[in-house]
Amino acid sequence: MSANIARELLRDGFDRVAQTVRSVTSGTDASVLLYQPDPQSNHAAWLIWHLTRVQDDHMADLAAVLGGAEAPSPGAAQHIPAGQLWLEHGWAHRLALPYAESDTGFGHDAEQVRAFDNGDSGLLSAYHQAVHDRTLQILESLGSGDFERIVDTRWEPPVTAASRWVSVLNDTT
């Protein structure tokens, strides 16, 4: 498969996620976004934040490695990749959530989900749109050999850029 076709498919997939986020957040009241049908379930606001945080985190890491940074390796200290819009563009401050700045929501329990109390549809949508726009910029910057590059050696087998793109698209979908 050519890099152009791969970019087109990934762009289409990420565009579909962005359309869904816009659809869910457009004019939606906070009480709807924060509604949990069951005490153990995630609410829509948390899900939108989580999928956006994961995309922001992983795309920043991917861009850093493709830009020449060393790929994360086994035993490496946990780090916050440079370039996350969450921090560098003030989204962490604007959403004012009760989590550590590095938190992406991975492994949150029901109590942590309930602690998420920001149902501002405009902020959630704007954060996702900013991350989506940056994702497309990174995607367009890829050269033909970039999809095969190793971007994370903490896994066996090591993760290629292509695999990371598909993983993030799958997680956000």
C-alpha cells in the first residue's frame, strides 16, 4: 500500500471520529454529557476527553520520534511527550479536571470518572478539534518511509509508526 493511500485512509478514519465528536457535543447540555446510565459507566464528556487525551498524547510522542527524538524504551521513566496541546495550549487549565497533567484516563475507575465534572460541550469540542487538526498536520508530514519506522520499543514486537496510527484510530473510534 502506498503512503498516499495510507494517509487517505487514516485521514478518513480520524475525520469520522471528529465528526462524531462534533455531533455529540453540538449544542448538548452539560447534564446530558455528564449523565451516567449506571454508576459504573463512563459518561460522554469523560469519553470525549479520554479519546482526545490519548490521541493528543500518542500523536505528540509519534511526532517527537519521527522528528528525531529517541523512541521510548523498556524501563524508561514515564514522561509527558513535548508537543501535547493539553499542556502547551492550556487545555488542562481550561478544563480544570481533578487529574494529574499527565493523566489520559487510562485505567480510571468509576469514582475517577464521576470526578470529571466539566460538561462544557464547547471546550470539549474545541480541544478535540485542535488535536484533530494537529493529527492531520502530522499525518501530512509523513514521508514514504515513516510508516515503517520504529516509534516505541517498550513492546514486543517494537511498535512501528503505522501500527501506532492504527492503534490510536482504533482507541478513538
